[in-house]
Amino acid sequence: MLLAHGDDVPVILGTPIGNVGIQDQLVWHFCKDGNYSVKSGYKVAAMNNNVASSSNEGIMKNWWKLLWNLPVIPKVKVFILEAVQKLAPCGQHPNEKRRNKQLHGLSYPTDDDLINMGLSYICVPTSHFATNLDSSNKTKESWHPPPPGVILINCDAAVVEGKKGCGLGVVPRDFRGRVLRAQATFMNGIISIEAAEAMALRNGMYLAKDLGCGNYYLSSDCANAVGCLKKRDTSLADWHVIIEDIISSDHFFSFCSQVFYSPRSSNKMAHNIARFSLKHCISKCWTGSRVQ
């Protein structure tokens, strides 16, 4: 009998397992597609050496996105970027820092000083950054019914990354908006976000088969999973065994006429069911008049 360490059990339970026989192969699990890249290797090395994270991680991600979307000419954006990275000729070079400190006792400007300086040149108030990092001007989309004769199946997953447990939610509705069934599934173990979203889509396909749907759409708010299904992409990532399951299914190939991305605002019911499953650690199915 093989015994696993207690810390490894949730990881083992969360390993995506497909129904299609696939040979084992080496993958680089730090990349979503399973392929090694120099960029991902640098990030892993930086984390191991306690080097500061890159601009694409954490709270700075929104700042960089906002910077590149500023309505200014490219060279101004490049100037701000180089200033923050201490590459621009504005007294920030390490040699200048040492010389100024030794000769003049000058203090070294902070990154905030540099940002404010750049913003003053392009006449964008600093408050714009503070109030718009997490806001969006896009109008929230609501749920739209499918054409007559088609069942739209919304799928979603609720995961706390790195934590044990995952909730899956699946909701099929007809063109009148009538909910045919609601399904919540709790998965034990530590599961990646992409794997959980792929499992939710697979549950949606299974539910369509149980309901005898002759023509149905699958919808999810996970762009990666939706993109892989559209492209019939079965790359090296661990969760692609779930995508392979869906693609290889005769029911999916014959009756699923469309797979598309839905923003969270139009996928609320499936999202709430997934959260319910995760919160209470239960699997449940509502049918008929009990679906509200």
C-alpha cells in the first residue's frame, strides 16, 4: 500500500484526470500551455532568489496596463517606462546616484517621484491612477437567451488558488430563459483555475447529454478554456486532458454548435452556484419547479 504525505494528498486529489488514454509526458507546469519559455524560467528563478516580482505581477499589473493605454504618443510612454526602470537620463543611473550622494548629499528620488514627474509632463492628474486602477468604463453585459431550439449552458468554477476545494456550477436555459436544471459539484483537492473551469465545461457537456439536448451552446467566463475548445487545442498543460475529454466526445462533436466566452456579469447564476458548492463543500442538483 502506497502512503502519501498529508501535504501531498490535496494535490493528488486535485490532479486532472481524463477519460481518454493519454501517455504521460514531461510538462513545464509554470506555463499554462505546459511549454517552457525563457520568460517563465526567469520568473521562477527570480522567485527562488527573492528578487522583486516583474511588472506583470501583483498590484503593478493594472498600473502598467493603464500606462500603455494612455492617450499619448508612444515616446512619452517609453519615457515613463524608462524612468521607472531607472534607464532614462534623469539622474537615476546608479553611477549618478553614487556621485550625487557623495558630492552633494542629494537624496535618491523614489519611484513615486518619477511617476508624478512623468504625469506632470503629460497633464494626467495622479488621482486618475488612484481612482481608475480597478474601475472599468465598459457597460456590464447581461445574460442573453439562445435562439429557439437551442439550449445555452453556462458553466463556471469557484476556486481559491492554492487552497483545498473547488466548486463547479452548471446552468442550462432555453430561449425563454427557463432554467432546466441547476447543478453544483464539489471537487476535493487543490485544483488550478484553468483545470476547474475546464471541468465545469465538461460537466456542462455531460448535463446536456443527460437532458437529451439536440443542439446546445457551452459558455464560460474562462477565455483560456473557451479558446482551447474552439481551436481544438490539446497542448501539454495538465488541464488539457479535460479539454481532450470534451473534444473526443461524440456528443460534443455532434450536438454542441457553439462554444463562447461570457463575462462574469452574464454568467452570474453559474458563478453563484459554484460559490455555493465551494462554500458548503457539497454537490447538489435542482430540477423542475425547485430551480429558482
